[in-house]
Amino acid sequence: MTAHPPTCALILAGGRGTRMGGVDKPGLVVHGRRLLDIALAATAHLGTTVVVGPHRGDLDAGVVQTQESPIGTGPVAALWAGLNAVDLPDDAVVVVLAADLPQISRGVVDALVDTLDTAPPDNPVTCAVDENNRTQFLLSAWLFHELRDRIAALREREGLDNQPMKKILTPGFSTLQVSGTADCDTPEDLERARELPRLTITEARAAILESLTPLRPRRAVLAESLGAALAEPLVAQGDLPRSPVSAMDGYAVAGDGPWRIRQEIRVAGADATLELADGEAIRIATGAHLPTGASAVVRDEHVVAEDTPPRLTLLPNTPLRNDARPQGEDWTVGFTIAPAGTPVTPVTVSAATSGEVVEGAVRGPVRARVVTTGDEIRRDGPLREGQTRDSIGGILPLLLERCGATCISDTHLRDTADGFANTLAADDNADLIVIVGATGGGAADEMRSALDRLGARIVVGRVASRPGGSQITAVLPTGKVVLGLPGNPYAAVTTLLTMLPTIVSALTGRTPVPPLLGVVANASQVSSDALRLLPVTQIDDGRWHADPSVRTSHLAGLIGRAAFALVPASAPDNVVAELVLLG
């Protein structure tokens, strides 16, 4: 197996925003995160991280910090300082990026590294090209020795002070067209970056998986951890079977037949010591341990037993087939029964028990609080003028459990600014807060402003779907995740079932399940200019028929429906669409 070269992120974080009045650009906040933190998150999976710029005491101790000298002498001088702060082999891959890229992601970083493999051997450099077809020299991947040698040569010829990146590039380097690489150089750039993009559901799920931090692993009894995910492989602590056993009702025999039948009967669970001599046989039940000296088990239908004398022979033309299971046939000690990331389900618990494993390292299950909002919502008692019955608060805990989360509380909240802030900032044991309503940003919708005041990082702010467009996924400074759902029942439930499994996967580290797909026969009749979440019914030929419309103020439209479909925008008939099962 070919070993991968070491990787290093070299983040330039010392520039002052001259066109922004001299602000500390890497410290500017976009959707709850500093631009520097966004760069750090996108490169956290690389082997080494170097930040070139003023020392920042809040960075992780594993981040190497350095600064060019003299300070403020440009990007090439900063790169030289960064290269001299680490000891890397010549074939190491260095990803260079400036800390002013609000949409940089791990996927872009990985794509740059992968493209470097196909770069010309004499020019091993890959630079990103943004949506405006501009080459981003400060978003590039290099071989360590190439970057070091080119800067060293420039230093010898002309010095490094205020040298542009073009001075170390030669024609013929490879490029990679990527989106989301626009930088922030002006106040207008920053304002655009702070606008919440309207993501597709695929993009929203990817952002959640990349942005959320998995829960800390803990050791727990697996049978008491349903909904969690394995934080380490599930490894067998015992052979299965533990000793040779019979796979059939029949006879345990020693040697070649015919055999003398002994009077004992070997049953499953018997622990008495029993030894067969050559030429002997005894009755044995399925699952019973083989006696010492037994060479095989022959099933009843392959033999003839005679009473006088007690004698056992094979039927004519019957091969001597061994119907015994040897020790360790399924696995031996040390076998990996399930990899890390496997959900802890009843099946997982059963397999672990078969492998003599009771406890393991797990993440989760996710502990969630459900909060239904709105002055107009009433759960109990008679409705007054202007009030609406809470028709989903009682079922949300059940839906959470289905998605792998455990509901630890279920409350109602009135539409007040202080109420939202207090609820979001509450010190409790929840990993996730699911809030129904108040996501739209209207006059009475206080959740977004409360998130802003608390310094939450917005992961998903808008989604291009109907319903569900106003949903929010955010992370509070404490690490607690907030999932904001639209207020009407149909939108809330379909959005929850579409997005919550991804949040649970991100928090528990479980491997996401591929979506279930189906053919929507009448897609052209029901699709619009945005993705729609519509109830579907399966028809005789296996395809699915989508309801053209659905009332969103209640769930009656889901009665009798097996699933709802994510019908793409402007879809033709017989389009393949994701299905979310309701049963």
C-alpha cells in the first residue's frame, strides 16, 4: 500500500484590511465564526497547521504560530516564515490559504490536494480559480520542496519584502475551478458574505456534516445506548462458536463408519465430559457441543440406525458430510464485528453479545429538547379567540427517537426576545434544541435575533425547498446545536425528518445512510421552480405518484401515505427522487 505524503496547512492571517479601515480581517465574524476559524476548520484534517500573523492566545495548542519579520512585508515573506516554522519532508503537500475566505470548506481543500497529483512534475503547483475566473494564488497547493526552493531563490535574487505571489509562480501550473472562494477585501464583500445563502438540501446536509463537532466518546453498556454510534470498532472478545458444535440433529461419530451407537444423548447446553473412541457414535442435538474424539456430525436423513446390535451406517451413495460447526467458524477473538460509526441498534447489541461484548465506546445518543413556540399555540384546555391547537408537540419526541435522538424535555415558549435567549442559553444536558416556529424573521419571530445576540454560528440559514425554506441549523458558543423548524405542522415534520438524521450522524459520528430513491411518475405535473416535499403513494408498477398539493396546517395529508418525496425543481416525469419513509 502506497503511503500518503504528510500534509500541512499554511494560513496567512496577518493582513490588515486597508480597504476596511485597517481592521483585523481574520478576526471578522461571518455567521458566528471568525474568518480565521473558518480557515482552521477547513484544514483541521491536515497533518500540521501553521498560522502566520499576530499571536492569538485562543488558538489550539497544536497550531504552530509564527510571523514574518519585518511585520507586514507581504504574503511571500509570510510564507517563508511559515515554512521555517515546521520540519517537513520534501514530498509533503502544503495548502496555502489566506484567512479571508468566508466559504472555504474541507471539500475545496481536498480537491486542491487531489489535483496536485496530476500537476506537471516540473511545476507541482495547483491554484484555485474562482467564479469570476480569477486565479486565487493564496488558495493553492504545493509540494513543500517546490515552495521552499522558489521562495529561497527569490530571496537570494531580490529579497522577500512586499513581493507578490506571481514572483514565485511559473507558467504551466495547474488550476482548479471551484466555487465559494471569493475573498473579503472590501466592506461590500463582507456584507455579501454575511448574507445567508439559500442552500440546496444536499448542500445543507454537507454543511452540517462538515461543521458540527462530534460528541465526546464515552464508555457505556451497549444495550442501554440505543441511538448512539460506535466510537471505536466493535471487536469480538470470544470465538463464535466457542467450541465445535453440531449444526444438525443427528449423530456425533468418531472415525469411519459403520459405528457402534452408545446410549448417551448429547443435548445443547450439556457440560458433562464425554469422549468417543474410534468407531463410536452418539445421538446429538442441534447446538450441542461435540464430544472429545468426535470427527464429524452426520445428519439423521443420511444414516440408518439399527437396534440390535446398536449400529449406525451411512445410506448407500451418501457422502460422509460433516455437519459440525468448528470453533471460531463465524469469528475468532479480535475479529471486527462492526466498524466505528455503526449505529447502536438492537441488531448491533445482539451481535456484540454474541462476541462477548457488553460495553463499548459510543457517541450519543443525542439528547434533545423540543420547544414549540408562538403566543397563538395552546396545548391543553379550550381554545380562545386567535389560538391554535398544538398538533405536533406531542408527536415530536416519537419522531426524534425514530431519527436516533432522545427527547429529554418538551416545552412551549411564548414569542419574547428574552424567552428565546434564556431558552437557548440554558445550562442543561441537551446536545440539541429543536425549536418549532419563529424561524421566518417576521415581526414576531425572535429566534434569529436571539441567535445573533448569543454569537451562534449559522450553519444553514435558508434552504431552497417548499416547505422548509426558513429552517435554521446553528451552533451556539457552548457547542449545543439548534435546529429551527418552520411553524406549520407539515413543514415542521417533513423538515425534521429530512434534516435531523444528518445532524444525528454528525454529532454521533455514525455513517450516514444513503438516501432511499424512487421514481416519481408524475413529477412534471407537481414540480415547481424549487424542490418540493410532497406525499407519495406507490402505484402498481413500483413507481410513485405524488400528490399535487398538500395543506400544511395539519398532517392529514400524510394519512395513508408511505413516504414523502423530495421532488426536484422543474423535474420531468419519472424523475428519480429521494424518498423519506413515514412508517
